[in-house]
Amino acid sequence: MTVIKKLDKLIIGAFIGPFVATFFITLFVLVLQFFWLYIDDVVGKGLDLLTIGRFISYVCATLVPLALPLAVLLSSIMTFGNLGETFELVAIKSAGISLLRFMRPLFVVCIFICGIAFLFNNYIIPVAQLKMQTLKYDIIVAKPAFDIKEGVFYDKIDGYIIKIGKKEKDGSTIRNVLIYETNNGLQDDVIVAEKGKMTVTPNNFLEFNLQNGWTYRETGSHMTTNTDFTRIGFREYKKILDLSSFKLNKTDDNQFKSGYQMLNIRQLGYSIDSLKKVSAGYTSKADKDMKFYTGFKKYIDSGWTNPKIESVGKTTLFSNLLPDSARPNTIERSISAVNSLKSNQESSAIMYDNEQKDLRLNLIAWHDKITMSLACLVLFLIGAPLGSIIRKGGIGLPLVFAVIFFVIFFLLNSFGEKLSKQDVMTPFTGKWMATFVLLPIGFFFTYKALNDSQLFNKEFYFRVIKNIRSLSVKHVAK
């Protein structure tokens, strides 16, 4: 019993170190990938370090569910690969301890990790998603940081276009200044100056103190050719521009809190029930509309059963039952009723499709919280026996296999989610597709590991190829 406890401590200790290291490395890579996608929306916004730190922390929190399965897969392959490479697995098996018994402590650890992942998905991720989406929206809609370069027309300030010929090393002394100001008149007002100073005041105003220049203004109306053109020279001139639009405004979190990504599993359940009831209401509404616009049936009398009307071919003309004086009005009202019915049904169909789309998104989010948590266990069942089969430690070969199976998991999960959103698959099938595909692979690898399979032993394949060649040579000789 003491030996078993020592083995449990050995395997857990050998797993924890690689798991922590691979988790943070994986998280770092995923964060870099996120910023690579949104680099154009973040760079050049003049964000302070505190805002950048908050944004990175929110991004890290949202990527934890994706980093955990890859960390479990890679660390389990590395752990059992190292033990196999140093022949510790052989010694343990020779002592009568099966691989399944040796995997049991890590299996318990992975169940614990799945529980942590579920709690994280259910309680931390919705809050992190809400904060991240709000801050990302504020960053994206914020205007670029104030930066006027030499010889470039700068148009980021509303109502102004500025060009500076040369900027001195101090950053405030400028030369050959040209400022266009939009005044909704015939022409823009123009300010031209030989030199000056450009400073940003503490209360967020851009102040130009210009010297030796001219101002040009044309006033009048578009309706007449009589306009006034004014040119005024100056030795010193002060122009102040408002930069308040460059600030990063804080949006209220309540604007995003209703999104399905910001709900926990209990709130998603309430939302799903509500959407199902709303969707069911459209069916009854369509039936009521149909009965309302086709209500002429209740006016059918006994004379309807055997009307004497003319037929054209095999088609009976209802209009032949009507008097000539009532026929145009009746046909017009019938067409109007049909058009109204069609319009109402099309409007209801569009609203029904939107409700069904929201329902699918909420169902996908509900299943995602469970499948992403169980992914840690599924990938462990692949990684642990795979490591004992390949018997290679380190970061080389285990990383290759880990990346291959994680890419398979990621693609299946992404394709399933996309097909579910397009209503090609049900949300249950789409989100559980990766689990249903990879779980049998894990059982297959476990079976092979229990029977000391040479599935990834290159010498085994060399021997097989050699035997095939020798058989082919004998067959040719005969």
C-alpha cells in the first residue's frame, strides 16, 4: 500500500510541473493570436498601461477554457513519455501494476481540473466576456492617438485638416503650418503660418501659437455670385482645437449583459425556455392570421354544394359565380386579403427565424460550458496512453502529437459550432461532435497501451516492410 501511495505521488508530481508550464505557454500563445487579430484596433489609440493590463487580463480569462485541454494533453504525453523513455513504466508493469492503475491518480486529477474548468466557464467567463467586450468596444470606437507627422495631412480632428512642413526636435516648434477649417460655407477657412508652437493643454485642448501668417475666408451664398473674400495678415495668432473626442470613453456594462456569452448555465436555461415559448407563439399566431384572412368559409350556404358554373378545361372559375357588378370589387378585395396574409406571414417567418437563431446560440453556449470542461478528460485519455506508447519525453515528439490532436479537436469543435449556427446540425450534435469522435480514439490508444502496442515504433514498421519485401522477392522467384 505504501508503494502504491508513493507511485501516486510520483505520477502526480511528474504531471504537475509540465502541466503548469504548458498551460501558461499555451495561454501566452493564444493571447498573442488574439492580439494579432485585433492589432489594428488596439495600436495607435494612446492607451495607458492600466487599460492595456485590464484588457490582457480579460483576454486571458476568456482563453483559459481553450488552454486547459491543450495543457492537459501535452503534459500527459510528456509525463508518460518521460516515464516510458526512462523505463520506469516497464519496471512498474513488471511489478504487477497495470497501466490503468498507474493512470488512476492522474485520472482523478483531470476530473478535478474538469470541475475547475466548469466553474470557471460558468462563473468567471461570463463576467470576463462582459468586461472584455465592453472594453474592446470602447477601444475600437476610440479615435487614434493624436500624432501629427511632418508633410502629412492630418484629418482625425473633426472639422480640421492640418499639415506641418517641419517639426523641430523639441516636438512643439513647427514650421510651414497649413490649417483647413470646415465652416459649411463656400470654401474652407484657411490659416497659413511661417512658424509657431504646438502644445496639448492639461484640459485636453490643442493650442497653436502661430507667427507671421495669413488667414483666408470666403463668405456668401451658393445662390449668388456675390461673395466676399477676406485675407488678414498676422504677426501672432492663437488657434485652439478641442481634443475631447480622443478620450477613451467608458461604456456601461448593461449594454452587453444580455448577450448569450455573458450568461451562466442557469441563466442560459431561463433564456432557452423563454425563447422556446416565444417561438411556439409564432405558430399559433400564423394559425390565427390564416383563419382571419380566410374567414369567408363560414359564409358558405347550401347553394355552394351544387353550383352551376362553367369550367375551363379541368379548372373551375370561382369568378363565374359572381354577378358582373360585384366581380371587380370582390377580386380586388381577395387580392388585397391574400397580399396582407402574405405580408403578415413573411414578417412572422422573419421574426421566427431570428428567434430560432437566438435559441440555437443559447443552446450552443449551454453545451459549450460542459463540452469544454470535459475536453480536459477526453484529451487526457488520448495523451496518457499515447505517451506510454511513443515512450519519448521532452518537448519535441510529444508537442507534435499534442498539436495534431488538439488541431483535430479544435477543428471538430469549430466546424460543429458553425454547422449548428447554420442549422445544419442540432446544437447538441455540433458541440458534442469532437467528444464523440475523440473519445473512441482515446479508448483505442488505451487498449493499445495495455497490450504494449508498437503502434508508433518505427523499427516495427521497418520489420513489417522488410518482411513484405522478402515475401515479394520469393513470389517473383517462384
